[in-house]
Amino acid sequence: GENVEQHPSTLSVQEGDSAVIKCTYSDSASNYFPWYKQELGKRPQLIIDIRSNVGEKKDQRIAVTLNKTAKHFSLHITETQPEDSAVYFCAASINGGYQKVTFGIGTKLQVIP
Amino acid sequence: DAGVIQSPRHEVTEMGQEVTLRCKPISGHNSLFWYRQTMMRGLELLIYFNNNVPIDDSGMPEDRFSAKMPNASFSTLKIQPSEPRDSAVYFCASRGGQGMGNEQFFGPGTRLTVL
């Protein structure tokens, strides 16, 4: 089955700096890669996703990149703000996400004011 | 829509007792997922259903865990007998079918403590 590895497990950045979280996946058939954000005590919520036919996708201060050859994908957050502090999960799925999604272990991001 | 609804929100029980967690998916969604979240293991998929049928239960830890989805609007996850290592937050999530987007919508979770 699919295996998703995520790093770093924790990340501290100064407010205004950028943050990068990296993930790798094992199943070359995976073609859908969502990212979820979980604030303390809350439920995970989708913040952005990317499909394998696209190399990069951007939404305001967040962007995701995908390297299918290397089976790597990354989340980039620019101009970080304290409200970006949360746990971020990457995930991978086949069939465009219409099957099970395998999550990474999560990255706890702390933005220091 | 109220979103995915889970009950109870918190459950404290003693080892050996039966625990039943409940989930109501978003109306019209045809996939339902049960996850367990712990610090050590992150977010683990236990089982998921498509159109009320269990598709993959390979994540269910052992026979003490069972899940049912008797209809499109209700699912249960049962642990019998419960053990302290079952303490975790259990999330239910639902997703629409083809053409409704890939996003999984999570419920608020049930925090289970087994003493």
C-alpha cells in the first residue's frame, strides 16, 4: 500500500518568514495530493490540493509543488502569520482521491511573533 | 448543512467496557471514513465505506474493533472490550461521490480516554 513520509515533524519560524514542509510517497499510481491543516483541538481541514497533471498550484500565501519523477511534494507558506501555527498533514491517494487517502505523520508549525 | 456530526465528544470509560462512537455524515455524501489520531502514530485510517459498504478495513487494529454503516446517514465504531491503549481522538469524515469534489470533511472528533 501507499506510504507517505513527512518532514520535519516540528518547525519554528519567525513571523514573516517562509515555511516549507516536504513529503514523499511510494505508490507511483497516486495522483491526488491534499494538504490538511489542524489547529489545536480542532478537526483537520483541507487547505489546498494538487493533482498529478499539475506541477504547482498557488492560493494566496500557500503553494504546493509536485515532482512526480522523484515522488516528492511540498507545501510552501510565505509571509507566515501567527494564525498559521497548526499541524499540517500531507496525503496521497489514487483515483483522484475517490479512494482512501494516506496521511503523513504531520508537521507542527509554530510561527513566533 | 451542519457538517459531519459525531457523538459523544468526550468519553471516559474503564478498561474492559464497551465503547460506541457515532457518526452522521454530510447529507448526500457516499463515502465515510473512521480515523484514529494519536501523538505517536498521527492520523490512521481504520476503515472506510462507499455507499454503506465497507471497502477497506485493513487499518482496524484487532477484533476488538468493529464498524457498521446500516444506512447512508449513520455509522458506528465499537470497541469491545476497551483497553487503555485505545485512548485517542477518533474522527469520522465524509466525502461526496464523483463530481462532488475530493475533499474529506471531518467531524469534530471523539476524545476517548480508557482508564
